[in-house]
Amino acid sequence: MPSTPKRPAQAQDRLFTGTQESGEFRFDAAVARVFPDMIRRSVPGYTTIIPMIEVITDQYARPGSNCYDLGCSLGASTLAMRHGINHRNCTLTGVDNSPAMIERAEHHIALDDHSLPVSLRCEDILHTELQQASVTTLNFTLQFVPPDRRTDLIRRIAGASIPGGALILSEKIRFESDAEQAIQTRLHHEFKRANGYSSLEISRKRSALERVLVPETLAQHQDRLHAAGFSEVIVWYQCFNFVSMLAIKSP
Ligand code: GEK
């Protein structure tokens, strides 16, 4: 009897187990190889947020509009958007500036059976041309954009959004209160420990990300979104120091 083909096991993230210094975190080939395992075990709520991106996209995608996934990595959020778009005359574009991510994303998208074409672009989202956008997703990407470039990017997204258009913005955040910051950070680290990361791996990854991932407060995000032209800004999800917001341009 022919045996059922097994799906290859997901490559496990062991990048920070070694003893030598790993330097600053980069989205290179080594990270891209283990990325699904890394993000699932590191970001509380990621496995809930991805399917909800499909639900939200279904509500806001409009016929004849464009949808964008900015910082798409391997395409998990792009595929969620693809399945939420129920209009054939929409476009969907995934953008990432890591060639290793885009190369793997192409395989992931090709294995998916949905018929809506996805165009993948390897470029800096700061240079991506945006227009007639009904749904734009920044799922844990803005936190990697230099802080002094974030306002311009959010303004451009708001400017390119159609009336009633949506931005899904997921971010690691920091807290005004030192006490809350300490509690939420501890809970996040406990989440990682429960997912099999050692204290050493957690602290080495934290140092590698120090200058690369710069979290802001929820108020900073909300103020920036309102100032850019989004009239409604709601937090639809939070788990510890990770939140996802939905910003809507007035209809
Ligand atoms: C997911 N959304 O699975 N231009 C383009 N890409 C960028 C830039 C930039 N300026 N800065 C960072 N990136 C995905 C997860 S991961 C989040 C997103 C994480 C890309 C970077 O190469 C990486 O692939 C992605 O943004 C962030 O839902 O690793 O925590």
C-alpha cells in the first residue's frame, strides 16, 4: 500500500542556542528557514491574529481596490488576506525587503490553492507605491522601521486608503508604567519559556533585537494613526505586550 506522504517537519528555531556572539538580528536566510517556528513560539497571539486577518480583510476589502501586506515575511498574513478577499477584481501585493523571505514566500503562495493572484515584491516598504487601498496590513513590521520614518509611512498609507479603508497594525508595545512594563515583559518571557526557549536563548535574542526592534506605546501609535487621517482606531487584540489595532479611514 502506498504510504501517505508526510509534511516535512517545521525547521526548529535554535539560532540563539550557540555560545558565540550572534550580533544584530537580521532577516537573513537562517532566520527565513526557521521563521514559522520562531514567530509562533515568540509572539503571543500570532496564531490567533493570522486567521483574524482573514476575517477583517473580508469585512473591508472592496471591489476594484488594492490590498497590501507590508513586511510579509513568508506570506502567512498575505495568505490570510488572500482568503479574505472575495472580489475577483482586487489586487493583493506582499512586500518584504529580505530576499530570503520573498524567495520562500513564493513557494508558500504557490502551494496555496486560492485563485486570486498575489504579487510579491522584494523592496523597502518605505518606497512601495500605494494607491486605492482598501486593506493594508503591517503585521509586526512597523516596529522594525526606523522610528523617524514611521509617521511618513503611516501618512502615506492613510493617504492611499480609500474612504472606509482599513489598516491592520500589529506591534510589540512598551508601557508608560515601569511596573506594567516589568510584568508584561516577564509574562512574555514566560510564554517563550513555556514554548521551549531557554533563559539564555531569550536573553541573547533580546540583545540581538535591542536596536533593531524599537517598540512604542499604544498612545504613540493611536496618536500617529489619528493624525495621519484614520478616524477610528481600535485595539481588537492584545496578549501581554503584543497588540493588534484596526484603523479605519472615515467613509
Ligand atoms: C507575518 N507579517 O508572518 N521594508 C520591507 N520589509 C521590511 C522592512 C522594510 N523597511 N523592515 C522589516 N521588514 C509577517 C511577519 S516579520 C515580524 C512580519 C517579526 C520585514 C522583515 O524582513 C520581516 O520579514 C518582516 O518585516 C517582519 O505575519 O519577525 O517579528
